[in-house]
Amino acid sequence: MTEPVDEDDSLLEKVDDVLDDVLAEDYAPPEPEDRWERRQRLLDSWTAIILAVAAVATAWASFQASQWSGTQSDAQSASAMARSDAGRMASEATGAQIVDSQMWLSWLNSTANKQVQRANFYEERFSPPLAVAQKQWLSGVKLDANGDPVVVPPGTPMDLPSYVVPAQAKSDELAAQAEQDLVVADQASENSTRFVLLALMFALVLFFASIATKFASPRIQAVLVLLSIGLLGFAMIRMLFLPQLL
């Protein structure tokens, strides 16, 4: 009766056979390769190197395209938020300017009608920006005993550069920030597009290098390998000069 074969023993015997084949030293040296075999070996080596470099470069270009796309999205969101805040502050500034205009017109009317107490009432309630502009507007003008101008200067205090509503200044600052964020978003979009194009170029390198060994014609093989090397070198140089994000 035949004894059953232990599967573990069979597996160990196979491993021992493989080790014997790998570590054996009594094999005869291989025959010298001919020119065809040598050319194929060199071709395989070059294509393997090209494929490895192109694969890593493709992954890096794709990663950079994704990073710049995220930067574009963040910058666009920041620009939209800053623009919204700028609009809100502009509305607040418009309301403040309307109040200042009404207060100043009331003061002017009271001054013209010689209503001293009424004019003082309005002037004491001027906003800080209007009070600063009012002082500058009346500088150099002859005033009467009540501090009112004998001759009304041309224009209004709101026309002077010193009249600056804080909300309007903040609105202008936010609007400028929104424009700056939009510029960042546009630049990030351009960089993302450039890296996408580089990824496509590296994909072409992978394609040409992978099919080079499939042709029997040495000329076609050489042309495809040289084309892969040239395209790979050009794309790598282009990528090195682009801004990188981590």
C-alpha cells in the first residue's frame, strides 16, 4: 500500500531544488551572446530605465496638478468670501455717508439761518471722519464769534481726501484682497494645466518606450527609444522649472 505524500515535505523539496539551482557553481558558463542578443539586452535595459523614470515623473506631475487644482479652489473660495465681505462693508459705508451728509446739511442749514444752538447740536454729533474733514474744510476761513464761517468755502467736507469712512476703507481693502486671491487662483490654474500637459507627455513616453521592443525592425526600435528619451528629457526640464507644491 502506497504511503501518502506529505505536502509540506514536497514543498520543502521544491524550495531545496530552487536553492540548488540558484547557488550552484558547477554550471558551465553561458555562451557568448551574439550582436542581436546584445542589442536586445541593451534595448530592454534602456526601455526599463525610461519606463521607470517616466512612471515616477507621471505620478509626480499628476500629484502637482492635483495640488495646484486644490490651491486654485481655495483661492477662488477666499476671493468670493472677501468680495462678499467687501460688498457688506461697502453697504455699511454707504449708510454712514448718508448719515454724515444729512447731519452736515442740517448743520449748514442751521448755520445759514443763524441757529447757533441747533448748529452746535449737529456739529457735536458729527462722526469722527466728518469732524476731521470739517476742521480741515474750515481751516483758513474767517469765522464769526460763534465759530461759524463768515463765507462758506466751496464744496463740502465729504469731498476732501481726509474724509475717510472706516467701513469704506475696509471695503476697499477686502476688494483688493479679493482681486489678489483671484490672481493667485488664475496662476494656480495655469500651473495645474501645465502639469496635466506634462503628465500627458510622460504618458506618451511610456507608450513609445513600451512598444519599442514589439517591433522587429532595429530602425523602428531605435527611433522609438530615441523619441522616448528626447520627450522624457524635454518634459523633465520643463517640470523642473515649474513651481512645486508639497
